[in-house]
Amino acid sequence: MISIIVTLLTTAIGAFIGTMYGSKKLYEYQQSGKVATRKTALKAVNILKKYADQPYTNAQFDFNTSLSISEKRAVLVALHKLGIPIIVPPTIAFQISDIQFSDAKIVKEELDSIEAQLDNGNCDYLFYEDVESHFSSNLRLNTLRELAKRYVNNVMKNSRYENGYISDPKNWETMYFTPGEVQAIMVFYKRVHDQMYYEDNGILRAGIIEKLLNEIEIGLWDSYLFWDYAAHQNMQSQNMLATIMSKMLSSDVKNNSDSSESTQEQK
């Protein structure tokens, strides 16, 4: 009996030690992978640091040639969420082989802060997030915003309000947009095609272009950019019908009231 107990205890202890050892090795393996990826992220930050006080675009070529695709795939989401201004041009899909930056100025102190966050392991959970889905998720939204800004800059900026009618540059639809692009911004077009944006002399109010561009950039017009034009027209028709019906009912009520008062006076 004692030998059986000893055997069981020995087996249990051996299993426990084996499990603990295996867990320790697995943890060390995972940590070594994270440490290696941190080094890759820090390498990327150090590339950018070489161009301190210059636009990020100046570091673009160096960044793309100094880091392999696999290295960029591992750290790009973390870098982007920490504030590195990686952009996706609205006219093309995201390409990991050719990462593009905005022309924002590289500030060394900001990169030092990012470096500290990476070095402390605070961003390990961001490593290896799916790069394509992260950067392509807002592709349609960014494209629509760019179309709206193109309309404001090229068409609305050159429009006039004359004789109760807003006149845009001739043939603007084909000059600046494809048929699909026109369709995509029609609801936005209808909403900004409004007299309130113009002075009494027919020219645009001062500063209105800059305000509209800023509103588009921060997303205030997103709901109109995503609104299907046919659905918008349907809503407009329903509103017009409701207004007409309301006026007709008001008119009937008034006529009935006048008729009732007239009958009372005759009595």
C-alpha cells in the first residue's frame, strides 16, 4: 500500500513539475517573441528619429527599404496607434510594401515617448494585428470625404448665387468626377447647394470653404456621404407629401370651422 502511495505521489509530483517547467518554457518562448518584435518596433522608431524636425515624408524611402515586409507587418498597427502618421491614399488600396506618411513634422520628443511605451511592453498586445484590415477598414469613408472636399474646392468655391439660383461651373460633373463619384456625393451636393452659404451679392460667405473642409475632415458630413441618393430622394418625397397633406387637412378644418360659424350666425 505504501509503495502504491509513493508511486502515486511521485507521479503527481513529476507531472506537476513537468507542467510547471513546460509552462515556464512556453512563457519564455512567448516573451522572447515579444522582445524580438519590440526590437523591430524600436528599430522603426530609430529610423524616423534620424529625420527629426523634418516632414515624415522625408523618412518614407528609408523606412520602406530598411524594414522588411514581415517586420512592417509585425509592428505597423502598434506604430500607427501610438501616433505615427501612416496614411492610406484614398485612390489606392493599402500596400505594405510602400508605406506612406503624412507631411507632419517629426518631433523627437514624441518619438522618445513612443519608444518608452514600446520598450516597457505596454503595446505588445498590438503586435501582429491584421495590418490590411486595420488600414483598409476606413478606405470607403476616406474616399467619400476626399470626393466631398474635391467638390468644395473645385466646384462650390467657384459657384455663385444669382437670381434665386445657385450656378456651378459648367460641366463640373464630367470635369472633376466620374459618374460613380457624382452619384456618391449627390446627397452631400443637395445639402450644401443652399442659399445660406452665400452673401447677398451672390458670392460665398467669408471662410465658409475652410469651415466646410474642416467639417468634412472631422466627420460631421459622414451621414450624408453614406446616405443612398435614392433613399434620400424617397425621404424628400415623403416629407413633401406629408406637408401637402397637412396643408390640405388644415384647410379642411378651417373651412369646416368657417362653415360651422356661418351656420350658427344664420340661426
